[in-house]
Amino acid sequence: MVFGIGIFQILIHKEGDFRDFMGVILTVPYEELKLVLDTHSKLKDKYDILVNYFKMKYQIDLVAIGNKQFK
């Protein structure tokens, strides 16, 4: 597993929040993020908002990009 407390700290850190959150989405496979998102509903809500916004507005699948980093 790539993350644990470190990724959780990045996701809740307020300074650079958007940049850091996007960095995690784009570089960590969903299956690993799911472990944190399933136990922190506010982070899951934020994740869903960002992923859905980029998919609907720009037709960019952020989850696919993050998953592809490890193939």
C-alpha cells in the first residue's frame, strides 16, 4: 500500500487543498484511495464532486488517469 496517514493528511490539509487533492487523485489508484474515502465521508464527498465535475465539464476521467499511473 502506497499511503496511509500521509495521504489522509494531504487530503485534509487546507493550504494548497485543491492542488494537493488533485495530485492524489491523479497519482494514487482508486482502489488505494477507497480505503480512506470509505471511512471519511466528507473526503468522499469532495472526491466525488471533483471527479464528477471534471468528467461532466471537460470529459476528463481523473480516476482513469490515477489508475493508469500504476499499469
